[in-house]
Amino acid sequence: MLTLLFSCCRLKIFGPITILAFSVMVPVNWTNGSLKHSKFSHSDIDKLSISNVPNGSHRFWTHLVMAYAFTFWTCYVLKREYEIVASMRLHFLASEHRRPDQFTVLVRNVPPDPDESVSELVEHFFMVNHPDHYLTHQVVYNANKLSNLVDEKKKLQNWLDYYQLKYTRNQSQRPTTKTGTLGLWGERMDAIDFYTSKIEKISREIAQEKENTISSSKSVMPASFVSFKTRWGAAVCAQTQQTRNPSVWLTEWAPEPRDVYWANLAIPYVSLSVRRLMVAVAFFFLTFFFMIPIALVQSLANIEGIEKALPFLRPIIEVKAIKSFIQGFLPGIALKIFLLFLPTILMLMSKFEGFISTSTLERRSATRYYLFQFINVFLGSIITGTAFQQLNNFIHQSANEIPKTIGVSIPMKATFFITYIMVDGWAGVAAEILRLKPLIMYHLKNSFLVKTEKDREEAMDPGTLGFNTGEPQIQLYFLLGLVYAVVSPILLPFILVFFGLAYVVYRHQIINVYNQEYESAAAFWPDVHGRIIVALIVSQLLLMGLLSTKEAAQSTPLLITLPVLTIWFHLFCKGRYEPAFLRYPLQEAMMKDTLERAREPNLNLKGFVQAAYIHPVFKGEDDSDSDSATDDVVEEPALVPTKRHSQRSTPLPSKHSGSLS
């Protein structure tokens, strides 16, 4: 739904901007002859850009006025959309059905206590400090090893099902397999007996590991899912500081159960800062070392500059078909190939950082993906492309003239970005509706990997939308549209067509194709809004620098006001609308609780939330003893008295739960 709102917002912004730009900017740029008499490499499309306006011309006042008009219109639409999305979010939260995460808070960094276990300490703390609203809790276990064993058992069970099905179809001969890795070598034996024995063995290991996990204090993490009797009680706990020491008893809203990324709950909270620092350093080097392939791609887009520096390649390059292909589509295709594996790498980085929900992982990965594209695809393409395109000028001119050369060349990169939008954007939307990649992958899996009906169902799974890749891509096109709206308006129709196609296609895919992995209630919108503001400021700063190289000294200072106004607008929206995405109003929580008590006075809320946040390996149906293990995990007495020798009979919090460390 957020993607649809996002695409619709862009159509509202760029529709009027495109009409105004082509009505005013294109005639102003076209009716000049600056490039015709210049020494710069250019094409006919470049005559529609600001580069065709001579230095010091009074026509730059038109570009200044249009910059103000585009900024004010964008801010107006953004304010309306932010208000609409915030209102829709609050309405959705007020009208949605009862869910466990509405009553549950995740508590992390529970301080150690020599007298009580984590479970007893959590219950004692919340019964003392939230006596009227505390309901139950579920401690967090480090069950990663157990989870790996369960996954291994599922694979073995799948092989057993395959061989049993094979034997059912041909009972004249029992199937056999080799006992080595992947069945490629080793002793040959009866496949059904082999996998049956393997499953029995791993089932015993699972039962033992499950018992060890539950009974060992080392497997219990200093964290817990705490549920309350009311939404109001959960909201108060999630949005307040619990003790005088702000580094312990940290509370936040629990993700909905299907959104929890269980593997990261086993990461100690104290190590998260170190992990995030390591990922930040790794991302820095990944981003800037990627400039090397970007430079190579841009060298393909600017053949003339390479011919001047490397004349021995001219006979090959001058072949008309080769030259057209290299300059037209090869740079965009090559850049797309380089970016193919980037989302997977960024998602692995986010997982290493220790975020505990899939939605947060995608949100973090989307932020990095956008930053990566901004630095490499946008800035990298402009800088390296300009260097190659004007290579001869760079070599034979003084250092003082280089900024002017870059200022003239930036608008000329519109040709590259037009081809990139067609290759990555238009073709990407077409591939999305055709779903050629999933179709090919399904047939490959069906031919080589599918053994049972369960495998076939998994191969046919359409998956989810992939917010971590789709949203940054749309944000990049938004950035290109704002930057080139004043500089080179010829780019705008291509972006407008992309947004229109994206809205129609993704609306269909979200409704009819993709599965919904989680419900965030538009929690991503503040990030979307912030990146649009950044795009606005970048476009204003680039225009300011460009006009300074065009000797428009009178109009350039007036552009300084635009970034200031844009930042003020962002701060206004942040203070006015962002709280709806960060905090849950107590008034809304109380209203919903009151209505629920009136409609369902005998509701057994404890039974509803008690098993929601148990690790999936403890309640899987694959294990015969999972029910008993689940009972062991959630079973708790009505009251756990404190085991401390001091303050045994007092209702006050302990020294560990409320003091400074």
C-alpha cells in the first residue's frame, strides 16, 4: 500500500511540473545557440538543457523562478500526502482487529540478578512497577542451534517423502541412495530405511537440544516479550523510561509475531553498537570502491573522449551499429548488472547489525540502497561521466576552468539517465508484470529441485513485494526528476511514464500476486518523506553551483533561501506529523480498550497472547514432543515471589531493577 501511495504522490508532483517545464523551460533553453559555438561535446538533446543558455544571460531568472515554483509545489503536495498518510495510519490502528503486538512490549537488556532467573526477575519487576496492567511474559531463548536442527530435519523429511512417493509409484523395486554428501558417493543402501534412520537420529538430537535450551540458564537471553491487560498499559510501558538508569530495562513495541526475525534475538544487546560500527565501515568501503566499475561504465557512454585519448580503438568504435549500441544501451545494462547482487549484500549487512524484525531489516537495507545509488549511480555517473566526456578539455585547460567545464557537462548527462530510466525503469516494470525471472526460476526448480508437492508449492510462492529494493529505485528517479526539472526538462516525460506504469503495475501485483509478510501501517513514510526532502535540497544546491559557473551572479544568491525554506518545511512536518508514526496515542488506546471491554467482557486475553511470541521451533508441528516443550516454556505460576534476602515482603523494585549501575 505504501508503494501505491508513493507512486501516486509522484504523479501528483511531476504531472504539473512536466507541463510547466515544457511550456516555459524548453523554449527558453532551445532558443539559444551557446552550444553551437562551444568546444564541448554535445548532442541535439543537450540543446534543450540549461547548457545551451550563454553565460551571464538574463534568461537564468526564468530558471530561478521555476526552481521556486517546483519547490513550493513539491512541498505543498508532500504536506498534503503526509497529512493523509498520518490520518490513514491512525484510522487503521483504531479500526484493526485485535492482535498480540497491540498488547506486547519487547524488553531488552534486563540486568543480571544473582538471586533470580531472568523470567522471575521480569515478572517481579513488572508486577511491582505495572501492577494493574501486567498480564504475562515470555522470555527469549537462544534457539538458533535448535532451529538449524529443525531445518535439517525438514530437509530429511522431504527426501523421505520423495522416496516413499517414488516407491508408491513403482513397488517392484525399492529406491536406493548413496550415503555420502548429496548422495554422490559412499555405500549404496535402501533410501527409505536410510532417511528414516537419519530422521529418528535427528529427532532425538532435537529433543535433547530442546531440553537443554529450556533448562540451561545460558540459553536464556536478557530479554522478554511482556504482555499487558490493556493497550493503554502496553503503550505506557513501550513509550516511557522504566528506571533511572536509561541503559537497562529498555522497552519498545514488539513486532507482530510474523514480523519477528528470531535469529537476531539471540544477539547480546551490548554487542549491537560494535556490530553497527563494523557494518558502517564496511558499507563505506563498499560504496566508494564501487566507483571503479561506475567509472568503467561511464567510459562506455562517452566514446568521443576515449577516441581522443586512445585513438587505436577508433576503427572498432566507429562501426555504426557498435557505436550506437555502446552509447545507447550498454552503459545502462552494465550498471544494472553491477547492481544486481547489491540488495542481497545490504540485507546481509542489516541482519548482521542485529535488527529484530523483518520490516526493520528492509527499512535499514532500503536506506543504504538509496544512499548507495545516490553516491554511485547519481553522483558517480555525473562526476566520472563528465571526466570522460570532456577528457580532452580537462587535459588541456587550467585548473580554474575545470568547475566551469563540469557545470556545463552536468546537464549533458541527461542522455545517460534517459537510457538508464528506460533500461532499468521501463524494462523493470515490464519484467515485473511479465514476471519472467520467477517463471524461469520456477521451471528450473521444477526440473532439478522439486521432489514433492511441498517443494512445488515453495517453488510457486510469489514472495513479497521487496520494499528494500523497489522503494530506493523509485526514490532515485524522484531525485533525477527534481534535479533535471530545471536543468534539462527532457528527462521529465520519461520519469512521468515510469511513475504511471509503476502505479498501474504495482497496484495489480500487490492486490493479486504478492503475499503480505507483515503489516507496518505505513511506518516507512517518514523515511520516504525525508529522502524526498534530501532530493529537493540536492537539486537546489546543484542548481546553485551550476548557475555560479554560468556567471549568473545576480540570480544565484537568491537560491540560498530555497534550502533554508526546505529544511524549515521538513522540521515543520517532522514535528507535526511524525509523532503519529513513532508513538501510539494513549487516547486512542483507551478508546479501543473501552470498546473491547464493552463488547467482550469475558475475553480471555491471556490465552490470546500467551503463545504468540514463543519461538517457532518450540511450537512446530513437525516434532512429536513440541507440545510438551511449549507447555514447559509458557507454564508459569500466578505469582512468582521474589527470592531476594532483602526487600522480600516489600512492593518496591529491587536494587538491580531500579538503580544506576
